Amino acid sequence: MKSFRQVKSKLLRTISVPTDLSAVTTYDPAREADPADGDMSRADVAAIWKSVEDLYRTGIMPGISLCLRRHGHVMINRAIGHSHGNGPGDPPDTPKRLMTPETPVCQYSASKAVTAMMIHLLAEQEEISLSDPIARYIPEFAANGKQDTTIYQLISHHGGIPLPPPDADPEILFDPDAFIKMICDLKPASRGGQRMAYHAVTGGAILGEIIRRVSGLNLADFLDQNVRQPLGFRHFTFGADESDIARIATNHDTGPPLLYPVSAIAKRALTITWAEVVAIANKPGFYRTLIPAANLVATADEMSQFFQLLLNGGALNGLQLFKPATVRQAISESGRMWFDGTMVIPMRYSAGFMLGASPVGLWGPYCESAYGHVGFINIFCWADPERDIAVSLQTTGKCLIGPHLPALVRFLFTVGRRCKPESGSQPDISERKLLRPLQKMLRRLLLHM
């Protein structure tokens, strides 16, 4: 007879969590700096990692990795759980593989931040201007009244084409030429620049096509030439080599099943069911193509280094990859906080990034200087100049509404509190008071990642 815990786990689709977490925790102490180098205490580091352990204990995340830099030093570079196996639907005899700091993870929408910086680099090289109409580089994009829509409007989610057609076949993602044609043929929902609405997959595809037509390189090769090779990253590319596909962490549909009307809203936003989204991203074919808005593969450390590069004004490891002015333009607010037409929550965007807010925002408490991007569905990558941190939280559980939300919020609060702003003390903020509105915002936001 099954125990209550087993029945509950099956209904909520949670994983088996051991009592002793050290058995599923992987890290090399030699790769973490002395907390004092980051103006932190051992208690600060321990509190942040405990918040990650608490997130894992919810049973929603089969695997988690975290890399946090402060003042350029690695404070935490650890993983917990499994990259393969131990999913809620896996048979007991499924081979298990521990999650490690070196495990590559699909970044989903966090890919957009990297695609955006490649567009900014192209502008820095004076190959394009962000104020140019997209049709200057992709003439067929002008169809149906989109001839004046600019690159800047698209990259800041004001392009007027936030969603593919509702009847779009998801397999079109594997045919980039057909996907571009479909987007070019779209009739805009609003005139370019008129309405802010998150562009889940459409914007990234067009930005990647601009890079291809202007530079003569596809986005993966352009990124490889300008960032990946200079920095010596092992992964950090769109898609993956055939030999690496099996190493990419498996994604799992976890948590309570979505019920109507939430399931209907999710399908409308994603064009397919929740489970199908997760399944597609586990197919080898997903990594054999190039999806500028969704299939960057990287480790937590590589994503943290990328945001450290931006914190440093475009420089890392003695290399100047972007001009400081390019980074400033990329992270500068594109408009005041306003209701996003796709997610129906207040958002602040720059030309490529999701911005923080006060007294609470996506990146924790009093994070108005922070910028980053979220990935489907609980991947958080960001930099906060006020705290001088570059953070990458990688997770493999794809759950919209579940017991992980309070733990995720507490993780963001713990990072914000333990990495104090350099400008002085921050106002005291009640986690309990702001927990509910932040959870509501995350549910709305994550639905479209």
C-alpha cells in the first residue's frame, strides 16, 4: 500500500528528495573564492546556498545549479540534484546522473539577452543602426504595414508582432527559413513602437536573421567568433554539437497539472500545451537547429561570466569585447514601467533586457539598477551594478504554479539582502508583505518564457 507521501508526490509530480542533501550536491571548494573577497561573510554565502537547498526540497526541481559572482569573484558555483533521471515521471530504474556546475542547460528565453548583445555589437561595428527599419535588412518584413518598424522597437518588445499565429505548427521552429517567412507575413497586432508586448519567439528570430544577412554568419557562428572563442567557453552556443546533446540537462514537467482556465491561457500563449513545450525541448532535433530566442546552451558559470562581462563595461579576462557605451545603451531603460500587453503585468525593458524595480522587482528587493532575463520557466540570469553581482540560477523543473514559488522568492530576497547595495543600507522590507504580489508577477511572467 502506498504511503501518503508517495500519493502526494505522484499527484503533485514532485521528485524524491533525500534527507541528506550532501549526497546530491556537487561543487569544488577550490573554485569558490574567500567570501571576504566579495565583501561577504561565510554566513552570507551559507544563507544563499540554503535558500537554493530549500528550493530543491520543494521537489519541483530535479536539478539546480547556481553561480554567483560578487566584485568579480566566484562566491558560489554549485549544483544540487540530477541532470538526468529522478524526474517525477521516470521509472525507478532510470539511470541517474548528478547535476554539476559543468552541466550544460538550455537557457530558453534567457537566450534573448545574448542575441540582443550580438545585435548591439553589430551596431557598435557600424554595420547597422538600431533606429533603422527592419525592412532595410529584411525587405519582406515590410509586408502588411510593418515597413517602418525599427530594430530598436523590436528588441525592446514594441515591435507589434508578439505572438505567432495561433494555429502555427510547433515543428516550424525546426525550419528557420519557414519560420522567418511566417513572421514576415504576420499582420501586426499594433503599429511598431505603439504598444509594449513581450515577443516570446518572434523577435529573436528576426534579430538572428538580421545578423545572418548583415554579417554573413549565422547567430551561432557570430557569437562563437565574438564571445565564445575569445573567452574560451566550453558551451555558450545556440544548439549543440552532436556529441554534446546527451550531456544537456533533461527538462521535466513538474508540479500540479495545469487546469482550466490556466491550461487554456497557457496554450494560447505558447500555441501548444505545457507538456508539449517541455517535450520539444528534450528532443535532439531541438539542439540541431538554431532558435535565437530559445536554445542557447550554457552552464551557470558561463551565464554568470557573460553578465560579469556586462558589469565590467564589456571587458572580461583582459579582453574588451564590447565598448562601455554599447553596454550602457543595451541596459538603458527603453520606457517607463508599463503594463505588458502579452503578460498583463507591469514591466520595464531595455533594448534586450528585463529591468528591476523598487521596492521589489524580478531580481529581488530594491533592484532598480539590475538587468537580466528569465528563461522558461525558473531560470534567472541577471546583473546588479548596485550590489556588483552577476548571478545565474539554472533549474530543470518546468512548473508554473506550485510549492516552489515561495522558495524561489525567498532565494531572490536572500541574494538581495546578503549582497548589500554598495550605495548604503537598503530600507527594511517585509518579505511576507511582498511575497504574494511577487509570486503573482512571477506566475504571469513565467507563463511566457
